[in-house]
Amino acid sequence: SCTCCARFRSEMREIVHVQAGQAGNQVGAKFWEVISQEHEISPTGNFDEEGVVLEPGRVVGKAAELLLEHINVYFTEASGGRYVPRAVMMDLEPSVVDTIRSSKYGNLFKPDNIIKGASGAGNNWAKGHYTEGAEIIDQALEVARKEVEDCDCLQGFQVCHSLGGGTGSGMGTLLISKLREEYPDRIMVSYPIFPSPKVSDVVVEPYNATLSIHQLVENADEVMVIDNEALYDICFKTLKLATPTFGDLNHLVSAVMGGITCCLRFPGQLNSDLRKLGVNLVPFPRLHFFQIGFAPLTSRSASAYRKVSVGDLSQQIFQASNMMAAADPRNGRYLTASALFRGKISTKDVEEEMLKVQSKNSAYFVEWIPNNIKSSVCNVPPKVPPTDMAATFIGNTTAIQDVFRRIAEQFAAMYRRKAFLHWYTGEGMDEMEFTEAESNQNDLVAEYQQYQEATVDEDDDLLGDEGQDF
């Protein structure tokens, strides 16, 4: 009966989604597009019962229960059967959120959940974190609090933002630290767009990124490192798109974001959630920066010539060219990894493939964590892109230090001459903060390096405080 269904639906582990700044809002908007299509929610927020929006051939009512059973993870049910995204959108300038409001899926969002300033952060972390951002942070917190209070059992927060600009980096990390203070036992997942190695959009990127990393090390539980250049390479080389747009790039990120939480939203044989991910992927509290990937990725022209199998997916998710951050996993070793498969897949196949990967490439996995790949299987394949089976990859590799090392080098070059510092000190920042952020970032690189070189029978003293005598 319907009441039973409603009761069944209410006991859910919800996620509150936050997007900050231009990049964060653009990634977030694409993400909601993908999630809405996956649950067959029309742009007006209603469940597409006739199956007109996506699949005209769908048997009405057959899949409805499956699609709506756990829709509460991301959506709140409003009056008249309307589903509203549990999203908080913030920006210090109105243009981007206004564009989203007027887009095809713009009517989905609750207007009260959009917090916007007027003056912008001008690519200045201090403005986002201390002056402009601090003025409207209480509004944002109020909206987030309201969303959390409507939750049955909050699983955690996911934040989309970039680290190069001012709002996403400064105000994004400010909100993360405030939410952390208020909900210390909830999982905080961040999807930050890191500065790219070759292309720089903002001159002061190294400053903004270093100050943000300093915050993310302390206040986030899981950080999925993403950078535009790696996404461009995937679009250009693998998907064979001649001129990739930001929409194409954001689509890749959305596929991963949807894949990470698909076990919460659909039934599966081997479930995973944000907390399980953290427990299995983070061996030491500071080392929570992950490399992410998605498969199958093929160009439209080649997809007809390819049958997707578990072996095929396993091979692709571990390829260096499939990673969404500019760090080559072959330069380091995996501490842990997680593979989330979607579709009609036997768990036996998954386990065999994962074993194969570990035994063939044993040099790339640290030997002091014996079974370091966590796998999970969800029965419902993704709708966007439509495929029979797919896999999402999350790896905790020591090679990610390349990303931090690159930012640290650029930071040091500028900071040595105190270039651009007056913009930050003018907003009330202290030089001390820069020095602290820099040394925290350098410590992180050193920590990754230390565990990359550690062996099983190494003396405990070498591992500092982490090593314990048994």
C-alpha cells in the first residue's frame, strides 16, 4: 500500500549538497541534471510517470518503486508530489546562480536556498573567507541547518567548489569548517576543482589553493581531487570530442558523484556509503585526498564496437589516462582503492577481477595493507550515459602528492617575493597564515612520501607517532 511505501521511504540516509562559487555552481547544476534524469524527475520536479522525459518505452509503474524508494537521499518531497533538490547554492556574485535559475532545470531549486552576494570575491581567498563571504555565511548556514533538520538521518554533506578562485575556495572552506563545528560526526565530502598544471585561469591560484588545502586537510573527511586539464584530456583523447565545453567536463564529474552514492539510492548486492568509503579508504586521518575515475568511457563512434564486461571496466578504471586529476598513479603506490560497479554484474566476477588487478600490479599497491581494494555492486546501471554496466573508481594513491607539490612550488615562488600579498593582508589576513598553510601542505607531501616508501617489516620508530608497539 502507499502508506507502507511512504514509511519505507522515510527511513533514509540523506545527503545535503552545497555548491559555492562559479565552478561549484556549474558542476552542481550539471550534477542535479544527471541525478534528476537518473530518478526520472522532470525539469518541473515531478516524477515522470508516463516515462515521457527519458524512456518512452518504460513500463509505467514497474520501475517507479525502484526509482522513488530512496529518492530522499537527494530530494525532499514537497506538496503535490513535487521533488525538491536538497541543495544549498551560494555565490558572492549573482550572475551564475541567476543563469542556473533560468536554465532548463532551474525550476527544480528552492529559491530560498540560493544565497548570493552582490560584490563578488574577485579571486581573493581572503574576501571569500573573511570579509565578503563572512557577511553572508550565516544565511548559508541557516539554509543548511533547515535542510539538516528536515532530514531523517543525515549521512553527510557534499560540497562542490573550486580552489583557484575566491568564493569557492574562501567561502567554500569557511562553510565546511562551520558545518564541521556544528555536525562533527557527519561525513564531509568535498569535490574541489584544483588548479591545472599547464593552464592557469587565475594568477593567484597557488595562494588560494594552498590556503584552501590547509582547511581541507583539517575539516574534510573525503576529498575527491579533480582538475580541468585531466578532464579535458579525457574528453579530447578518450571521448574524441573536438572542442570540449565545461558542460562536457562537468558531466564526467557528475557521473562520478552519482556513482559514489548510487548504493544509497538503489538496491545492490554489496552496498557502500560515504561512511564505509571513509573507513575503508583513509588509513591515516590526514591522507584523505582521492584520485577518481569512471568507466566505460568511449567515443560515440567506437562504442558500437565494444562489449562492456567486468574485466573491461576493471582495466579501464585503473588506467592512468582515466584519472580526473593530473597525477599519474604509476608515480606512486595505492594505499587503498574502491571500485563501485553498477549494472547486472555477478559479485564473483568483481572479486576475481579485483584479485587479478592486485596480483598483476602488486608493485603499485603498498604491501602493508593486505587487501586494499574495496568493491561494491549496485544493480541499477546509470542512465546518463546509458550503458549496461559502469564502474566508479576512487583511489587513495601516494602519487596525489604531485598535485600538492606543484601548487607548493608555485606558491613558494610567489611568496618569496611577497607578490600579491597586499590584496590578502588588506582584507585583514596575517602573513603567519600563509606560512602555516605552506608548511601544512609540505607536511602532507612528506607524509604521502613516507608511506609510499614504508615496508611491512620496517621498524616502528620510523613511522613516528602513527606506528605503535604491539
